[in-house]
Amino acid sequence: MRRLSALVLVFSGCFFPADRGRVLEERVDSVTSENGKLKAALKDTQDKLDQTTSRLQDALAQLDTASRTTGANIGVKVDGAIQDVAMLRGQIEADQHRLQELEQKLASQGTASAGAADQGPTKSEPKKEELKKPDDPKDFLKLADDKAKAGDQDLARRLYTEFLKKWPRDEGVGEAHFAIGESWYGEQKCREALYEYGKVIQDHPKTHSAPVAYLRSADCFKELKMVAEAKLALEEVQKQFPKSDAAKTAKQKLADLNKPEPKKGAKK
């Protein structure tokens, strides 16, 4: 609010011609209005996320009794709540990113206006170069991959999500879901990662990363103290991809999980 007040003071002075002053005021009013709407939307989204997280906890508690009749039901399909959480987190990240852009824009306008008040009209500073997004799906997916490799996971997730919306039937959809899962897995957010790995396993089983999606699912289940589901995922890797490197890894992981725990007080 102090930033906005400073802008109002600058615009109400006599340093600008009337027409130019009105144009600047209209721009600030427009940006301020949009900023307020985004903040309100962000709060609403955060509230929804809290509610969905509560639903997610209930769903995970019931997962032990869930059906496991097929490979698709290894426990990854943990109610629609997981999808809600993943989507809401993505929306919150997008809103937060937009808010940052708007705040920077407001600050830039305030600085430019104050400088013009002291020194008279000046040329506007060049805008920060926007990210160029390819029109080709393969190039778009590569851009997202590059951002992920560079460590900008928030931007990478936004790009993957945009890719999924633009090209929902593209052959790279499975890899996009897997990549989003990897980004959540890297941040130790197993619930969100499970949903993305589940999309690969259920909807895109022929995706190159499908075997690893099973392995990652097993790791996530183990992290969530759901050993039975972890074992089932590892068994499915060996069943669905018997000649893959993932199957060899799964065999070793399964052997480790099946080792009896040492009794308390037993000598090592």
C-alpha cells in the first residue's frame, strides 16, 4: 500500500501533462486492480488446497484396503484428491509467479514516474525479455526439460502443465507427467509425485519412462510407510518389463524390502 500511495503522490503532482498523467494513472489503476484480484484468487486457492490436503490424508489412510486386482491398481490411483492437490499447487505457483511479475511492474512504474518527475520525460526502459515459447510440441517439451535440468523446477512445472493443456494427445504427454512427478519427487513431495507417476502407469504405459515410474512409485510408497503397495509396484515392474534395467533394480529393491527386520536387542 505504501508503494501505491507513493505512486498516487507522484501522479497527482504537476510534473506531467494532464493527458500523460491520466494515461499513467489508468495504467497503475489497471495493474493494481489486477493485482488485487490475483491476491484474492490466491487466497481462495490456498484455502481450497488446505481442504483438499485434508481429503488426501483420508484417502491415503484408506489406501490399504483399496483394490489391487490389476497393474493399474497398485495404489497409485489414490482418489481424485491427489489430482486436486497437484493441480491446486500448480495454480498457486502460477498465481504467485504472476503476483511477483505485477509487483515488479508496479515498482518499475513507480521508479520511472519518480525519475520523470525530477528530470522530465525520458525514454522508457526496455522490457525484460519474455520467455519465448516454441509452437512445436517437441521443442516446447525440450524447453521445459532444459528448465528442469537448470534447476528451475517451478518454471519447468508450469511449462509441462502448459504443454499438457496445449497438446493433450501428443506422444510426449506421458513424459511430461513423468517429468512433473520427478520434480515433486526431488522436493520430497511424494503424494503429488504419486499422482503424476500414476498417470504414466495408467494412461501411458508405453512411455519410455514407464518402468522408472513404477520404481519411483515404490520409493514414494515406502517413504509413506506403505510397504505393501511398494512391494506390489516392484512386482509389477518385473511383470510388465521383465527385460528392462528397471526390472533388475526392482528385484533388488524387493529383496531388500522382504528382508526380516532385526529383532530389537539382537547383536549385529
